[in-house]
Amino acid sequence: MNRLVVSVALCCILIGAFATAHAKETWNKTLLDTARGVSYLSATEKDVVFEINKLRSAPGRYADLYLVPKKGNYSGKLYRRLGQVDILTVEGVRALEECISQLKKSKAINPLFPSRGLSRAAKDHATDQAETGGIGHTGKDGSSAEVRMNRYGKWEKVSGENISYGHNLVQEIVFQMLVDDGVSSRGHRRSLMHPAFRFIGLATGSHPKYDYLCVVNFAGEYRENNS
């Protein structure tokens, strides 16, 4: 009888904990899942937009839910990924802790809306690097991110480009850009959290050296070409 009571009590505790955790992870999809209805992005690409908008809508909450638990993934400078190849980082857990601290001080900012032109520009670069195995922001034709964006429209006010290498899971793609290990300027993090950005375009693809890549373009304003 006592064993039954203990088992039932434990079951209730676990159910309660699961319900609490599930409640904490509830996000306003109507407001934040801005890319879900577009036809030119893959399911993964749409999920990346949603993930970035979750981050921008509640930076401190996002840090508590998704970044703080990752502290335990570090062993020295080794970042361990369940079921995937471990990554040797430059800074170890220090970069993550700095990121968490910054996000907890950050205010909510506007969500991003998908752009076909920005996504086509990102696709150009992803296709280039899938063929050449290159990294960085310069295309094989010498183009910059801004030049590629202007092929399909016109960016205004501010623009930026982030690239993730080696990740195919949505949260890991955003995690890599957000923590920005080894990048002293934290430029990828600043782009994710830049309040002047309003539009986003992206493309995922393969990479001959790092297996996966995800190119993300941002703009403050973007006027699409009619064609």
C-alpha cells in the first residue's frame, strides 16, 4: 500500500513538472511564427525564423529555457552534443555565460518578417559555398552580402548577414550564432538582437567540410523587386 501511494505521488510530481515545463515553453505563435505561411522556405528554415523571434520577444526567458541548461554540455573547451560530433570551442563556457548575462539584461524587441528577396540572396551564397567549400561572407564572384541582397530588391537603413556552419538542428543553429564563440565583436549575436532589423531571409544547405550551413540575411527595410 505504501509503495502504491509513493508511486502515485511520484507520478503526480512528474506530471506536474512536465506541465510546468510545457507551460514555460508556450510561445505566441500567431505573433512570432511569421514565416509559417510562406511557400519559398523549407520547414527547417521557417523554424529558424520562429526560433529567432522567440529569442527577440523574450531574451531573458529564452536564456533561462534554452541556454542555461547547456552549461552542462561543456567540458573545458569541449562542447558536447547528444548524438552528434562534439565541438572544440575557442572560449569554452565563458562565452555562453557572457551571452546569458547579456540576454537577461536585454529588452524585448520586434519580431522579424520573412522576405523572398533576402532568402534568394541567402540561397545564392549557400549554393556557392556548397560547391566551393568556402566560408565567410564573400561570394565566389567577389560579391558582398549587400550586393547579393540588392540582386532581388533594395535593402535600406541597415543590413547584415549571419552564417552557421556544422549544425542542422534549429536550436543549435541559433545557439552557435548567439553565443558567437571566438568572435570578439559578437557580431552574429548583435545581428540576432538588432532592434532596427525588420526583415529576414535565409537558406540552409550542405557544406563539403562542415556538412551543414545556414545563411541568414537581415535588413531594416527591404523593397522587393517586382519580377
